[in-house]
Amino acid sequence: MIHLGFVTQALLFLPGLGLVLSLLITGTRLVRTYRQGRRRRLAAPVRAVLLELLCAPEDEQSELLDRIAPADKRTWKALEPTVAAMLGKVSGRARTALVLLYERRGSPADAVARLRSRSAARRGRAAQVLGRLRHRPATESLCRLLDDRDREVRLTAARALGHIGDPVAVPHLLESLHGKRTVPPAVVTAALTSLGPDAVPRVAAGLGDPAPLVRAVAIEVLGVTGAITRTPDIVRALWEGPETEVRIRAARALGRLGMPDGLEPLLAGLRPGQPVTLRTVAAGALGNLGAVAATGPLKEVLGDADPHVAGTAARALLRLGPAGEAALREAAVGRSDPRAAAQARAALAEAAVGSTRRVPVEVVL
Amino acid sequence: MARVLIADDDPDIRDLVAFKLTQNGHQITAVEDGMAALRAAREQPFDLVLLDIRMPGMSGLDVCRSVRAAPETASLPVILITARSQEGDVELGFAAGADDYIVKPFSPRELSSRVAAMLSRVER
Amino acid sequence: MSPGEDGPVLVHAAHAEEWDGVLGTLHGLIAVCDTAIIFYFLAINSGYLVLILLALAELVRRLRRVSFVGYEDAAASPFTPPISVIMPAYNEAAGITEAVRAMLLLHYPVFEVIVVDDGSTDGTLDALTDAFDLAEVEHVVPEDVPMRGEVTSLHLPRGGPVPLVVARKENGGKADALNVGINLARYPLVCMVDADSILDSQSLLAVAKPFSDDPLRVVAAGGVVGIANGCTVEAGRVVDVHVPTDLLGRAQVVEYLRGFFLGRTGWSKVGGLLIIAGAFGLFRRDVVVAVGGMDPDCIGEDAELVVRLHRHLREQGRRHRDYRVVFVTEPISWSEAPSTLRVLARQRRRWQRGLTEILLKHRRMIGNPRYGRVGLVALPFYVLFELLAPLVELAGLVLVPLGVLIGAVDPGFLWRFLLAAYAYAVIVGLVSVAVEEYAYHRFSQWRDVWGVLVGTIVENVGYRQITGWWRLRGMWDALHRAPQVWGSMTRSGFGPPQRGRKGGDRL
């Protein structure tokens, strides 16, 4: 049982603890208010110069840089958040000026060194800075970070590589999709996409990868970057790939690429018996493709047992121009299939009010 | 010289725009939310309004609609500031009656040329 | 607290000898009960303290990583998963337009807002029609999850890219309205919000982050719900955070802070999060469809869904590390909390009834190792410290004085002990406030800090006891009507459909 003595002691101790906590609360608040005020005071004069730098013509930049860059540590610490925030808000010459400012401060070199820090938070912050600065020399170190112990650090490294834009990173990014330490496909896709057309040959190499996820992501990226020369490869993936995941992405990519070779495999993907998600995406992709030849098959699935396939097909028909619309009108008054008629009427009604309900092709996470 | 109203909840953008346009010889009024922007636009004459779309409280779109709805400000040129890839913002902006838009991140030079173009269009 | 070696102090040994027979047994029984109550009191507060410390660890982690959360990238990326925001509405004509407008302006690349008007009689639909220039269109609603009230009409805004859908259906209750929303949703993530919740502009980005970071495992994410009372709200956004000036509001602020913010953060850290507030939660649509959507027979359908998700996934053989239900600490949705005792009473009765029903419905999971730490830790904790708390608390109010009266407990010990126990509870409250002040310091002024400090005391002395009574009645409601609730699924509901009402009835 509990001793009376213990309770009495607790009774003395607890209010004391309460007092300490109250002081802690007010203390943190006081310190924070004071620090914020000091930071503002320190940053204010330099901030004005910073704005001047952002708006300056090229020949005046270096003089302004000379004025900001030598700022002492405390001032820089107070100013840096603004500089970092500005980096994401301006483009063109103003951005270049900010990058130069960071370089003068030696920040990129520091950040590269911090990529090897033992603290995950520090590695992540360093990767973030390097990405924001688009510091190309850091590509290799960041590629190594794709295999970091910490998931968020890996993600940040992948995003940073996307910002930097060096196509050398492609195989590393693709590799990070599988294994023990992975980066989610959406993040890799985003990074690869922002590498631009220079990366296409390397991304296309991923089409032959044994891992289905790598193929899926490669296909997706090729579709988004508009690599029309790769259409045959993607067509083959849709025909042959046993993995639904890969085929779904292939269907979506073919819709985006808009090449006539996409028609046949997409029509095959739409057929009953195929997985429902694939059929839905194929229906949406046929709408994107815009081939009038798809009208008949799309009209056929208007009465499909799966309402998602049917609904997507109806909205895809709207995008096929007059032929598609005529098909919808015909289905809307048809007596033979009330389900198809309802879908057709719903799509036509949406079009009539001018609402643009997107065709959902992004059914997978 | 023109009188320009800028409304953005982000102080960095506000200060930057104000700095750049002052440099170009314009007279700037900067406010941080939609309500204040609307009040300012009703009370003082402006030649141009720059509105961030996503502000807390009243959005740039709402301000734009209200500006268009009031007869005395109906012809006031409005440029919207929108974030990259926020789907539909540009269409929504034009639907609300905006004349032009600037996408974040933007370069100060681009900003001033857009403003200049808009002002000269109005003069003519 | 080590067991005493030189005899118990709590129970009067000397007196005990004088009692025998029935009276002696009673005496002993009350003494044991009182001891149990006292230990219970210590345990519940220590439980909270452990959760708060777990939350603190998580918050420190989050703060250190705040610079690379990647919201900017998510906001700019076309690969950020699109979201369908589902907003059930019943007689919300007064605020619905502003709420939808604010919702449409959230920072997020691709999302749609689906308002489900659950047979409102106050012109909710008309208000929306006027504001957004809606036109009625023919509709086909996929029946991925069962619906009760039929969708009578579907409305879309004319001629614009406004991503809004308004469905009008026959009245069927909130859960049923959510099910209609789930069926209408076209995107892979569904976000359920209350029509009267106020979201911060970054909240969708933040609550979706776990899904894009860990897409294979995260199935659901909940966000913090704050109390909007006292805050400055402009056009559907909370601009300044304040603590309400009334005691009831202050006590609730502290309660939310400890229980809903830090408590859930702690649970999320150990993988035992059971409740995602109906006011703001994001789910994978496919998983929600797989478990059959919301249960319209359950009062606390939001919490029930999460428990059912856990159950379903565990029964499918997914283990603790194979899936995640996450509580996101950054984003905030704000709800109006009850400001009168009457409304609060109704709210707490409903909550406790909902909790009781959920725990009864899923009683097979409690203590069952098959459900991992959800079954072994989280659910027993809820049974012990959430379900039974009002019972024990009120039993204490009766038994402890009784114990003093018949001499089973030493009064000199008792008053000291009670004082220490309440002091401990206040300390736990203060720790929550300190953690918030360290991590997010959302309250804007000194008087707000003072307000929460007062709140920590009021919450423990007075507020808890009074809510305890209401919660007890909620439990009674649940048990009383138990056969109806778990009876056949064709039951048409108990009286008028139960609804989340104004005054933040559900959180």
C-alpha cells in the first residue's frame, strides 16, 4: 500500500513541479518573443538590400552581393529563412542572384558535407538545401542518399535530384524503387519527369528492367514527358505485361502520348475480362487519344456491369468530338439497355452545363 | 507613374513586388488580405490591382469578383498571382474577371513588364 | 510507489478487527474498492502522461524535419494523389456557402468537393445553387458501398472548372450521407470533413503527406481538431487563435490538447490509433470500399470505421508493420465546441454511447493477440480508461466518502491523497500545455496562455466530474438499446436519424 509519508512528500513535490512547468511555459514564450524581435531587428537592414539584389540588373548584382555576403553569423542566421523562402518564390535572374549569395556564403559545400551527418534530420535538411539551390555537383552524393536509412531523407534526396536535373541520377532513381529501402513511385516519377527530355534515353532503359515497378514508373515518365518515339515499347508493355500495374500505366501513357499505335492495345485493354482498373484507365485513355475509331467500342461498354468503366467510357466519348456525342445521344434514347442510357444521359447532362468533370485516369495511388 | 494595389498574405512577395514597382516609379499600396484589398480598392483610386489567389479569408478571386461587380471599380485592371500547377486557378481567375495572371515563382523583371504592358493597354 | 512493508496505511487495520460478519465483509469490500479507485486514478493519469511523452518525442522529430516536409513540392507536383473531399450537410444553409468556398480554396493540386445534402429542410441546396450557379444533371451513382437514402438529384456548377459536386439525397443520417459521398468520389483518396469544420489552407497537403510518402502502407490519416471558440475567423479561415474566455471553453481546450492532440499523436506513434475525428480524416477509397463504407447503425461512425479498418486489415493477415493509421500533427481543422452545458451534455452522451457501441461491436478484438497491439494495448486502454472512466470516477465520488464514513479509509490520509492525485492530474494538463507551447505555440497572446492554465484546473475539478455523469448516461443509452443496434440490418433507425449537430457535436 501507499505510505502516508510518500503522499505527503508528493503533496509538496507536485505543486513545486506545477510551478516549474508554469515557469517553463512562460519562459519559452518570453525567450521566443525576445528572439523573434532580435532576429527581425538584425535582418531588417539586410533584407532591404536583399530586395534590391532581387530586383537589380545583372551588372549591379555583384556589388550588392558584396554587401550582403560578408554578414556575420547571427545576421545571416536571421536572414537565411527569408533567402530560402525567396528561392522558391522567384525565378530567372533573381533566383540566380540568390544562388550566388549562397555560394558566397559557402552553403553548398557545407551542405554536401552535412549529407554524411549522423543525424537524419541534418542530412535531410542538407539534401533539401542542395535541391533548392539545384547544386549539380551534389548529384552523386545525393544519389547515395537514395539508399539512406531514413525514409524521409531518401524522399528528400529524390526530390532534390529532380530539382537539380542531372540525367545521371536516372538509374539510381529507378533502382530506389525496389529493394529494402525504397522511395515511393510517385516521388520517383515526379523527380524523373522534372529531369526533362534529356533523361528520356536513360529512363527508357528502365523498360527492360526485371522489376515490374521500375517498368511501370519508366512507362509513366515516358508518357508524361511525351516521348512519342517510345510508343512501340509502351504498346508492347500493354500487350504483353502480365502485371496489371504495368499495363495500367502503359494504358495511361498511351492516352497521353496520343499516337495512333495506341488505339489497338487500348481497345484490347477495354474488353470485358480485363481487370476493372485497367478497363477504366483504358476507357479514359481512349478519350485522351481522341481517335474516332474508339467510338463503337466505348459505346459498347456504356452498359457495362461496372459503373466506373461505363461512366469513364461515357465521358471519354464526349472527348471524341461529334461522332462520340452522336453515339452518346443514340445510347441515351436507346430502350434496350437502360443502364447505358442512364450513363449516356448523365455524361451529356454534364457536358450541357459546361462542367468539366475530369475523366478519372489516375485511379491508382 | 501609376497607383498600384498589391494584396498577398506572404510578406516576402508583398515586399518584393512593392520594391520592384516602386523602383519603376509606381506608387504602391500593399495589404495582406482580401478584405483589406477590397476596402482599399473602394476607398482610393488605383490604376492596377495585383491579387494573390489563395489568401486566408477572402480570396483573390472573391476580391476580383467584387471589384468587377461594383460599377466604380468595374474597369480596374486586375492581375492575379497564382501558384504553379494549382489546377484550374487560371480558368477560375479569368472567369472571375481578371485581365492577366502571373505564376509563382516569377522573376521581378517579368512582373514589371507585365504591369507595364497592362498599364499601357489601359491607356490606349 | 513501493508496497509498504510495515503494514498498510490506507486501510485501518486496527478498526478492521472490530468488524465481523456481513458488515466486516462490506467494510473490507469498500476498503478494497477505494484502494482500487485510487490506483485507477494514478494509472489513468500516468497513462496520459506516457502518451504525452510519446507525443513529445514525435513532435520533436517533426520539428527537426519541418524544413524538408516537401509541401511545396507536393503542392506543385502533378503526381500528388488527387483527393475527393466529402462534406455531408444537414440543414446547414447558414454556413454552407462560406464553408464550400473556403474548401475550394485549399492549397492542393487536384481535388474535388462533394457536398451531400442529406434531405435538409432549410434550403441548404438552394443556398449552394445560388452561390455556385448549380444546374441539376442526370446522374448514375455507383454502388460501391451500400446506401440507404436514395440520391434524388445531382448538381454541378455551370460552365466553369469549379470542382464541386452537390448531391441531394433522402434523409438517412450522416454515415449514410458519407457513403453516398464515397460512391460519388472519383479520386483514390477521400477526405471526410464536417460542413462546419474550418480547415487551414495547408491542411490537405499535410494530411495527404503520409499517403505520398508511404503509399503502400498508409490507409488512413487523421488531423488535429482545434476549438474554434474564441478564435478570429475570417471568410472560412482561422486567422488568430485564442482561448475562449468562458470556463467551459477553457476546460475543453485543455481536454482537446491532452486527449485529442497529444493523446492521438502518442497512439499514432505506437501504431494504436483508433479514432480519427469525423471533422477531418483522409482515407484510401479502395480500403474504405473494401470494408463496406460507414456503418449507418453506429453513432460514432468515424471511430467505428477506423476500428473496422484495423480489424479488416489484421484479419487479412496484415501485421503492425504492414499498414499504418497515422495521426498528422501539423494540419488543423477547427470546430465550434459546445458553449452551453446542455449542448455539451448531449455531445458527451453521444460520444460515450458511440464508444460503448463500438467496443461492444468489436469486443472480439479486445485483448485478442490476433489484432496485435490494437487488440492487446489500444483497445484495452480504451475500455479501461475511456469507457470505464466515468463509472469509476462516479463510483469514487460515492464510495470514497462512504469509506471515510464507516472508517474503512483514514480521512487524514485520504484528503492528502486526493489533493496529491488532483495535483497530479493538473500536472499532466500542464505538461500538455507546455508541449504545445514548445511545439506549435498557436495561441497568440499572453491572456490565452493564462486561459489554458485556468483551464487545466477547471478541467480536473468540476469539468471531468460533470462530463462523467453525462458519459455514464451515454453508456446506459448504448446498453439499453443494445438489441436494436446490433439487430437486423433492415432496422429503420431509432426515431429521427441521429445527426452531428451544430456546436461541434462530433470531433
